[in-house]
Amino acid sequence: MHVQSMEDHSATRVAGLAVKGVGKTFPGGVVALDQASFSVETGQFAALVGPSGCGKSTLLRLLAGITETSAGYVEVAHLSGGVHPDGWLPVNLSGGLKSKGHPVGATGVSQHVLAARQLSGTAGEMQLRGARRAAVHNMGGLAVANYVGVLEAVA
């Protein structure tokens, strides 16, 4: 599979995800990826589409860090400093439910309250500038029940 973006991706541009010259060759000489290069900017959505056997799953495993590349590199912004308070993806600035004394961090109510405060501009010292959307993920029981809440600021 060969993926190429139509945009110029210079070294000075910071992407949410950057794949540069990535190749993956498995034992026996099976080439799953050959020189894949593209980037997805922060805030953009992307889809990976192709026929069976073209390398989609291999690329996803490379992006997740499950498989090592044979050539090139993958850079994911959250692994490059993007999750600090001024980063592109701040993560629960309160420290999470375990920091509040809950042994397993089971209830998502606190997460929803913090997200709502961020969006309404009432989060005090933890306030992020320009917060417009928030996502809250909560797993219940033995991860049998999963809930995702996506909140958006109302002007």
C-alpha cells in the first residue's frame, strides 16, 4: 500500500500524526508497506481505505506502536508533548478519579462535570483557553459497559 498526501509537509509543520517513508517487510520478504507518507493535522479526520491485503491493518499496528517499522518513521503528537495543558489534546487536568481517592476510578460523573466546566469557562486554575469540545470515556464493571460522552460548548 502506498499512501501519499497532496500537501507539502515540511519539517517545520507540526502534525497530529505524521508518517514519513514508512515501510514494513515481514519475514520471508513479504512487503506490507512501501514508502507510505502522509500527515493528518490536528483537528482533521482521516479515513484509511483500501482493498483486502493492501496494508491497512499493518499501518494501524505501526501507528499504535504494536509493530516496528522496517523503514521510515511514525510521529504521533500525543507522544510528542501534545497532552500538556497547552497541548492540542489536554487530558483530565484534575489528575483523574484515582487522585480523588477512588480505588478504581469508577464513576464518570466527575469527568463530565470537569468537561462541562471547561466548556463553560468555569474551571478555575485548570481552565483551558478556547475549549470548544470535550470527550469523556467511562468503562463500567469489567469493561463490559463502555460509555463515551462528547460535549460541545454552546455559544
